[in-house]
Amino acid sequence: MNRDKHISSAFDRDLETIQALVVKMGGMVEAAINDAATALENRDEELAEQVRHRDKAIDLLEAQINEDAARLIALRAPTATDLRMVLAVIKIGASLERCGDYAKNIGKRTDVLADMPVIEGSGLALRRMSAAVNRMLQDSLDSYIRRDAELADDVRMRDLEVDQMYNALFREFLTHMMEDPRNITACMHLHFIAKNIERMGDHATSIAEQVIYLVTGELPDEPRPKSNNVPSDDGAALAGD
């Protein structure tokens, strides 16, 4: 085996190890999203606490991915194409970490909402929205593993559906607040949760766009479809700590 082939083989082996961490991290984030929605719907404070606690493990995985990716770049001196794959892994890890943060924030607000009036139908509606986002996340990660640009583009188009669900919930919460001022605080917390879920959808879409870039060498020409009523901020102010 010549030196170039040896370097290529070592790069591929190291990249596969990092990608395995990304897949593991993705599974943990998917579980966090599902459990956060379940805890919210059932007002399960114990499950919400588990979601918050497990976020530390997600953060540690992202740190390991970044460290291993940096080492890979330093040791293997990847070509332009290989470097693109490494940078995509870093960006995907960052998106997954943010989704984990949003799930943790939902867990925090679940504890607060436990002592507030129940807003009829909100738990089920938010669970449906989170399930749609979780499917997007699963498919975006599958598209990455399979290098499936068509599936990635399908995820990208589905972001509009999540935006529409968010807008519908936002209007519903406004109605509850106008009908009874005692609902205002609870509805504000529920709105922040809906915004967290909507932002998870944006991050799933970002992962899909990275896949399209990996496969085609170009990012999508047209902006992703967005509902006109959804702000394009990074959601940091709404996410909480």
C-alpha cells in the first residue's frame, strides 16, 4: 500500500469513528425530544428532570466530536472534498447540540407549568409538533448516513409544515389569553415551548442542507420555504438558559 492510500484509509477510518458518535448523539437527541414532549403532556416532572440531566451527555458528545474532528484535520491533512465532510460533521453536531438544549428548556418549563392551569389541548398539540420535528431529524440523519440528497430535500420542504403548526398554536394561545387573563402566564410558557420546537425543525433542516451540500457540492439555490409569520431569528432569546 502506498503512502497516499494509507493516509486515505486512515482518514476514512477516523471519519467513520466520528460519524458513529454523530449517530449516537442523534439517537440521544431524538429520545430527549420525545421524552420532553411526553413529560410536558403528562406533567411528568420526574421525566422532565431526566431530560435536563441527560443534556450534559449530549454536550459532552459534541465536545468529543469537535475534538476528534480537529485532530483528524491536523493529522490527516484532508483534501478539499474530505475537509468538506469533516466540517459537515462539526456543523451537524452543533445542530444536534442545540436541539438537545431546546429539549432541556422544555423540561425546565414543564416544572413551572405543573402548578399552572391546564390549557386544554396544548399538550397534545405540542406533542404532535415535536413528533413532526423528530421525524424530520431522523430523516435528516438517515439522509446523511445514506448520502441521500432527495430525502434531505424532502426534510427541507417539511419545515414549512412545522412553521404552520407553530403559527396555529401561537394564535390559539393568544385566544386563551384574551378569553381569560389567568391563562396568560401559562400560555407564554407554552408559546416559548412551541418556539423551541419550531427551532428544532430549523436545525433538522440545516442538517439536511449540509447533506445536500455534501452530495452535490452546492447549497440549495432557493431559501427554504418559511411561513411569513415565523421570525427568522436564531431563537436564542426565546430558548432560555
